[in-house]
Amino acid sequence: MIPPEADCFQHREIAAALDPSLPCQVLSGTGGAGKTQIAARHARNVWEAGGVDLLVWATATSRHGILEAYAEAAAVVSGAGAGAAVATGLDDPERAAARFLTWAQSTTRRWLIVLDDVTDPADLGAAAGRTGLWPPPRPHGRTILTTRRRDAALPGRLVDVGLFTPAEAASYLTAKLAARGRRDDPAEVAALARDLGHLPLALAQATTYLVDLHLGCAAYRALLADRTRTLPGLLPEDGGLPDAHRTTLAATWSLSVDHADRLRPRGLARPLLELAAMLDPNGIPSAVLLAPPVLDHLARHRPRQDRPVTAEEATAAISCLHRLSLADHAPGTPHQAVRVHALVQRVTREALPGDAERDALARTCADALDAVWPDTERDTALVRALRANTTTLASHAPDGLWRPGPHDVLFRAGDSLGHAGLVTDAVSHFEDLCSTALRYVGRDHPGTLRGRRRLAWWRGMTGDAAGAARAYGELLADDLRVLGPDHPDTLDTRHALAWWRGMAGDAAGAATGFGELLPDYERLVGTDHVLTLVTRGNLIHWRGEAGDAAGAAEGFTELLADHLRVLGPDHPDTLNVRHGLAWWTGTAGDAAGAATAFGRLVDDYVRVLGPDHPTVLTGRSDLAHWRGEAGDAAGAAAAYRDLLADDLRLLGQDHPNTLHARRGLARCRGLAGDAAGAAADLEEVLGDYVRVLGPGHIETLGARADLARWRGAAAVRARPSAPP
């Protein structure tokens, strides 16, 4: 018997992928994707069109079910009729199945065999002297399998059955509601389809539930979002399932998990799925699931804990989940290599024994994210994926990331937003972190103080230098009270306080602050420690900003000698000192010397850090600036154009570096004689500065000043000449 067509059957684009001329096709996809309904529609169409003389539909969840269907078919083709199946071989199903397959091999009659929901391909095999149950490849025969498996050994053409498209899901939900006399807001219908991940089984069962309880889509979505409720409580019970569903959504994947866990390497698929259930359904970097904390976790949960788990075994466990359609594994996209449907994740999380287990999984995932997070964020796609996974993890197990204290990955994620140019988002992140810290660990916990330190920094980066200085001043009082004057965090706060005083316009105050800090670093860590050297560099910088440009250039010359002696020529801090020396050389009046120094520095930056490193992009920007100051407007413009292309490619159109390159290019246009064009370009970039960084940011104010300059120049040039 072909399963009945689902209520409000939704035509799908994927159904057209079934080719009636092919001898064997495999419909593979996750549980609840609608494979059976697609196969049933195809089989029914072929039968009703007279395309086959025999149609066999076998429920293939076990070898017994396949043998039973073949034995009944044997009775039919022998002429005894389906009712005589027992007399013709059900008492010896292996022999009856062999007779049927012999008939299928030799007949010229047209047949179609559908093996629905093949759970284990081994059930069709001929191992241990059993009859092989694979239908024979014949010109007159056709075979369709539906399965959650994606084993390479499956015969025939693979048709990957995914989710409903958003349009298909919305159309299906609308039709289901209309069939019960219900109408709902199309936006809420589409949102509910999205919340359920466009999974056909979930949509069918959820619609039945909300209709039975007279709920609207918005009300049901609110229940679905309530983390105190479990998924089984938001779906029909076994007796109320629609469309002859055999199991509830919550039970749909349990058998697949059991099978995956029995595949080699045995016992690793389930604990790996539990970890993946805590992370981003849109993609988990492969490096995260292969990180040492994950391997240690798998080793503790394997059946025999007598040896560690290797990265190769963890990769094989991912493949097991892929083979059972519990996850999609795409090694070709390593930053989003593993995807698990959000409902599979939810069912997996809700099956955990308790909060302690969930929190332990969260700490393992956080440790893995932190372990693979690069100190220098060159790969923007990777860090974007790491941020997304951290956000998802924090939403699923907030307690786990705050006990015994805030996990480092929470700070990594916030700083990463700022480094990506999303400074406003970084401020929001650390505002939330600080308020959460007050609830979990209290005002004086080092984690709370650390969060305030990062919040103040990124507040300054939005342009509120005075606000940052005030915040650091308040923080310093608490650092001194809680941590003491010589604690590294207290010294870091003094360092940042001096910096933001300078950025707020008090260059002399900044120089004084760094001058007072330097002896403490020398006393605590020594004169050659990197923190001491950095403090010297900042002291020199702010003395230069206070008016002594020549002294700053001289100071950086002396500092460079110490960096070369202590750190070597290729250390990033040594390169940064050369950067400061080149800048102050130009500021002291030698623009050509600055351009030459930046040209050499950029070559070394590229060699040491790689061409796409953010510091390299900054060096190229300063090189273009000093070329323009040295009188080479055309060369500066060309450099800015090349830089802008790379900024757009690597950082995006709203990153401050990209905006700065556009501002520099406009300035070069003015220097080349096109004041009106420069003003027009600057007016456009100023609007983006205001939108991205806000009206009070120092870069926004600089762009506004540039615009005023070139508007004035354009007005002068447009003024009619006085008569002779």
C-alpha cells in the first residue's frame, strides 16, 4: 500500500529531480524532510499512468519488513494472490524473497520497487549466507530508496532531499490553516516557518497542535521561543499525529543517533552531536570540532576510555552524523563545515540529563572556540563564524559560561567585533557582559572589572574619548581598592586612562600619565620588558602630540635601537616603532623621508605579517598620506585606490579603514586640482562616517573639517575673476 498523500500536499521543486528512466534512485535527507511523500507521489503517478505492471512498496526500517513485502510480492507474481502470501512463503521469508527477486531478474514485465526508510543498508546485504535483497538492475525495472543514510556504498543516483524552500513552507502552512478555516498574518506565517527551520514534518505537526489549541502563529511562536518549554510539549502526542506520521518530531531522530553511534569509531557520534547542538546551526568551523578540548571530551565519553581520541577519529564521527543525515558536513567550506538543523539541536539539548551536563558541554565548546581563535584576526570569515558560534552558545547555556567566572571567549567575541570595525556592536556586547557580570559574580569580581575595562576602551573607539577617560578614571579607583596598585590590570587601566586623556585633547596630561606609569613598569617587570617598551613608545607619542615633533622623532629613534636589541627586527612591536618613527619624521617636516620610510616598512610588514593583515593596510594608508604630503598627489591617489579595493575585499564597506581610504582618495582629488570633486566625495563619505561611527567620532570630525576645506577651495575657484 502506498502511503496516503499528506493533507495539503505541497509540490516541491526537488520532486522534478526524480528521473523515471533511471534504474535506481536514492532519496536521502534528514528525518522529517518529506522523502516518503515525494516517493509516494512519484510511485502513484507512475502507477496511475500505467507505467509499471507491478508496484511494490516496502517499509524498509528492518530486514524483516523488506522480506515481508517481497514475500507478498512473490505470492502476487506467482498467481496465488496477496492473500495467499503465508501459504507461498511467509513461513520461509528468505526463500520467498529469493523467488521474487529471481522473477524480477528474469521478467520482461515492468516493475517499480520502493524501499521506504532504509535504516541500515546492511539489511539489504547478503552477509552471513543471507539472501541479498537489493533489487536487480534490469531494463524493465526501477528502484527508489528513501533513507536518512548517505553512505557512498548506496547504489544508484543520489537525490538530496532538503528542507522546504521558504516559499514552499509558507505556502504549505497557509494551505493547512485555510483547510481548517483559519487565516493568519502572512508575515507571522513566514516567521513560524523560519522558526521551525522549514522542516516539513515540524510544520505539519506544529500546525496540528496550534489548530487543536486554537492558537495563532504569533502565540505559537512565543511558546516555541520559551526556553522553559520542551519541544515534545509543543507538538501533538502520538495519538494525534497528522498524515499517518509514525513518530513525533522529537522521536524522529533518536533511531538515527543510535545508528550513528554504532558506526566506527563507535560511541563518538552522540557526544559530538551533543557538542554541535550547542553551537550555530548555520555552520560550525571544522577546527572547533577538532580542537583539543573537544577531543578530550570525546575521549572521556567513548565506551573504552583507554586511549585518546585523534582528530582523524573526530572527523570520522562527523562523517557518521553526515551519513545518517543528522548533520551536513561540507569540508570544502571549513569555516562552516558542519551544519545541524536547529530542531535536531533542540531535541538533542532537551535529551541531556540536566543542567550540569549542559553547562559542562558549554564550557567544552567555549574552550574549543577559545583554542582556535587566532590572536591576529587575518581570516575575517573564520572570526565571523567564531563570533556567531559564541553568540549561539551563550544563548543556549548562559550559566555554563559564567561559572565559576566569565569565560575568556566572551571577551574574545566582543573585542573581535571592535577589531572588525563594528565598534558600536562591541560597546553593546560589553554593556551586556557587564550587566550580566553584576548578576553572576558581583561588582568586585575580576571578570566584572575586566568587562568594564573593555567597555571603556570600545566606548572611546566610538569617538567618545572623554567618556572613555572618565570610565577609566572610575575603574582605576576600584582596581586600586580590589586589586592593588601593582596588579597588571591596575597598570593596564592607568595605561588606557593616559591614552584616552590624550585622545580627548589633553596631550600634556597623557604624557604626564605615561611618564608616571613608566617607572612602575620598570620597577615591576624591568626596562626591557615589552610592556615597558610600549609605555615608552606612548610617552614619546604624546610628547610629540603636545608639540615636540622633533623630540618624538628622536625618541622613536632611540626606542627603535632598544627594540632591535631586545625583540629583533621582525617583531611586530619593532615594526610598530618604525611606524611611529616614520610618522613623526613626516610630522617634524620631512614628508619625503616619511614616505621613503613607510615604503620600506610596508615591504617588511608584508613579508612578516602577510599582505592582508590589518596593520599592513594601516601602513599602506600612511604611505599614501605621506606621498601626498611630499607632493606626489597622483602616486598617493593610485595608492589609495589600490588600498580601497583591498579594504573593501577584506574589511567591508563600513569598516573605519575603508572610510579612511575613501577620505584620503578624496583629499588627493582636491590636491590634484579638483576641489569640487573632492568636496562631493567627502560629502558622501561624511554621511557614512556619521552613520557608522556617529557624529562626534574624531574621524567623523576630521572628515567634516576636510569637507569644509575643499568646499571653501571650490568656492574660491568658482568665484569670477576681477576685471583687469
